[in-house]
Amino acid sequence: MALADVPVPKLQARAEACAERLLQADRVLLASHIDADGLTSAAVASTALERAGLPFETVFEKQLDADSIAGIAERDYDTVLFTDFGSGQLDIIADHEQAGDFIPVIADHHQPADAETEFHLNPLLEGIDGASEMSGAGAAYVLARALAANSGQDERLDNRDLAALAVVGAVGDMQASDGELHGANEDIVADGVEAGVLEETKDLAVYGKQTRPLPKLLEFASDVRIPGITNDERGAVSFLDDLDVECRADGAWKRWVDLTDDERQTVASALVQHAVSRGVPAFKIDRLVGTTYVLREEEVGTELRDASEFSTLLNATARYERADVGLAVCLGDRGSAYDRAKELLRNHRRNLSEGIEWVEEHGVTTEDHLQWFDSGEEIRETIVGIIAGMSMGADGVSRDMPIVAFARKNDEETKVSGRGTGPLVSQGLDLSVVMREASQAVGGDGGGHDVAAGATIPAGEEEAFIDHADRIVGEQL
Ligand SMILES: [Mn+2]
């Protein structure tokens, strides 16, 4: 058979080697990360394995570490396919490989640890940026394309239909956060467009175009703050009522998808004019328009139709440890799993608003250089970081210093989350350093990004942690 025509030529050789290794296996254990990118990675990989006629089983891990890898090794599979993680744990995985526990095949986009392995598909190894140009689902997609071409499966099933899920994964990993996808991700989009499963359009860059009623769409579009509309329900309603567009049908608000192209154009232009008249700077007005990725085979007006809403739905399943639900939705369940996913998303939104209310009610403690709160068992450790970030600017919470939040994980451990702002980062704040150094000083560990990071510390060390963190932030700012 001719060489597989993968969409990212630099990854051709690695994709082929991985595909060939998988095709030699009797059966495969697929292990993937639990988040929107990990779930779509698993969906892409498992569909490809299924179509290639390879028996497999799927497992999910929140975190891949020595313990979870040892658990995987005990499963008695000769071949393990890791998606959306594995590169960062390559040192541990390579030890198992050398011990003869299993042969690893890795499709990931995270920074590889210092070790070698033969079947390793990672954009970073070929000079492609894994943070902005390719997600775990993208790497799994490139592998899926190679599997299709090399397995002898019906060539009409070339796996290009899976590009839609790969794009959901990339969007879920925030790779379109500046308004559109770039680089290798664009090649994957092109594949999906050609296969008829994706459509990309320039559109209003706000979240919820498929599902939110128009006033809510505008009110909650907080990426670009527009005075008189953002977080202002009455303002959003009167803005819409003043337009020469019928925004209601049978007394109920329409959604963005219910408008005609001309009506959308009218609303978008009026919004830009309104923003200009309220003094929103030009560079922010540019961000009001972006690329929308539409999944053409999904029903109009559902979360699944829009890559960004789809990834949010998947994240809601992941946060409440229902990877099974998220995976089933990715694989086409539009019955009970889809209903359950929507319910998890509703619960998630309620938990967030209750969490912010809790912070407003109980307040934060202000140190010299940071503010903090300890939610004990009142807020789930999986969402305390989001709540900390969202509460900045709420009643009694400053946006001028970083915020640190604690939540009890169990009797022995406390989860710590740190959140900053763009302006604080440009003044020197790096929360990944703060979280790592302060947690290590009290016998824990942590890390992350400059603007958002986390750690786990022994229970009871919260105040000692704050002393260290406050000093480090003081040194940075
Ligand atoms: Mn990822």
C-alpha cells in the first residue's frame, strides 16, 4: 500500500511507525487523560482501532504517575497506546518497557521527559509547537489517518471524519484562544472541511451561539468587556430591542443560530458600534470577531454543533469524573449519555455560581502581596481554581493581587489553586514558580502556568504555605 497521507507531513514517519506497531498487536490497552482533549483523543484513537479491526480496552487517568503506570502494566497487555499524556512520563514508561511489561505507543503533545522510546508521535519532536499548534486529539488524529491507510480497511473510511473531534480537542485545550487555530491545527481543519464534517466561519467570537438566548449570549460574553452590555442583563435586552431585528419568536428569545445571515450581520455591526461609542479600544474590538468551528453533522442549536460548546460539555463530564459519559457522547451517544452530560454541565454551572457566592459571603484574607480563602470541604477541589479565578473582581475580592484558594482533597491532603491576571503576569507574576516552591517548602508539590497554577500540600500546612507564597509573590512583583 502507498504511504499514508497524513495531514501533517513532518509527522509522517512517526505516525507510520506507531500505526505499524499497533497493527502487529493482538489487542491494545488505550490509556487517555481525563479532560476535553483527552476524551476526544480517546474517541479518535478508539474509533481508529475499531475500524482497523484491533481489539482494545480504554482506561482513563486524571494524572499519569508511577502508580497509575504500574497499574497499567499489571493489566497484562503487550501494547499500550497513551493519548494526551505519556510523553511527560516517558522516563517511567521506558523503565516498564525495558522490564518487558509492555510496548508503549505514545500520541501526545506535552513536553517529553528525558528518555527514548521507538513509537512516539509528538509534534514537539518535529519542531511543531505542542501548546498552540497541535493537541493530544490532533496527535491521535494523525495516528488515526496513518492507521486507516495501513490497515487495509475500506479506503472510503480514511478517518478524515475524525478531524471534527480533533478540532474539539484543540479548542478544549485553548489552542484557539486568540480567535482561531494555527499551524498544524489548520491542516487538520482543512481535512475536516474536505471530508464535509467541519465548517469554519468568521463570526461573532462569543461563547454559546448554538444554545444561549440572545440576551444571555451578549451579557455573558466577558472576553471583551462592553460597558452597558457585559454582565448587564437589562442593558443587553435594551440593546437588542433597539435593533431592527426580530429577536423573539413566539415570545421567546431567539438564539444566534436562529438568526439569518443578514440579521447576524446587523447585530454584530451594532455591537461593534456600541463598543466603539463606549470607548472600548480598537485591539479589543478586533477580538469580537473570530473563527467558529461548526460540526456539520451535529444538530443545529445543540452544544455539539460548535467546537467550543462541545468541549465545554466534555470538560463538565471530566470534572465530575464521568469520562465514560464524555467518551460515549464523542462516540455518538445522543440518548442517555448525552442527557447525562447536559445535566453534569447544568450542575457544574450551578456549583460555580454557588462557589462564587460562598467566596463573597465568607470573604478573603489579604496578606502583603496576595489574598486567599480556605473553602475546606465546601467547594470541590476540581473546581476551586475556576471559582478563585472567577471571583476576582467579585464583591470584596481584588483584581490587583493574585488569589490563592484551598480545598480539602481528603484527610491528608489539601488542594491549592492560584490565579492571577494578565496585567499581574506582565508585572512579573509567575504562579507556576510560586506554587512549586511554596508547596515544596511545606512537603507538597505543584506547578502549572504563570497565570494559573496548582499544588497539593499536606493538610494543616495551609498557613505555612501562605507565608512562603506571599514572600515569593512579593519578590516577583
Ligand atoms: Mn491536551
